[in-house]
Amino acid sequence: MVEGLALYQAIHRVKDFPWRKEGEARFPAYLTSVIIRVAVGAGMAAAFGASTQIAGPLGALIVGVTAPKIVEQMLRHGLAHQAAEPAPPSATPAPTTGASVQGGPDAA
């Protein structure tokens, strides 16, 4: 769907198939982009379905169509997360094992 809409817009913008016009991407580039987007969309829909994040065919279709935006947001979030400084260590002491000073087995 996304590729169809993009092709429709490009055809109307240049009044012909874009790969026939100078300065536009050639047909192999368009074909490659279609194959990549379809593969990413199918992969995302399969991954979301396998992890039970979506419950049916409509959900899979929506994930597949929005896959480029999902990937963009995941990359943006991931890069922003990596750029953040690490959190300072916790101020609370780590719990110790064994008996406490008060009320332990040897308490008098």
C-alpha cells in the first residue's frame, strides 16, 4: 500500500513513470525499495504476531503497512537511549545474607 501510494504520487508529480525521467531514481532502485519494504513489513508483522502483540489479520496488516515508521521510531529511540548518560548507582545498600544482628539464632 505504501509503495503504491508513493508510486502514484511520483507518477503524478513527473507525469510519467519516474524512472523514465532524468534526475529520478531508476527502475531497479524502485524495485529494490519495494522488495525491502515488503520484506520489512512482513517480518515486522510476523514478529509482532509471534510475540502475541497483535491478535488478528487486521493487526498484522496495520503493522506491515506502518513497519517503516515503526522501524524509524525504534531506531530513533534506540539511538537516543544510547546517547543518554548511565544512571548513577543506587544509594540503597545491597541486602546481606545470613542472620541479622538482632533476633538472630545466637541472640540472647
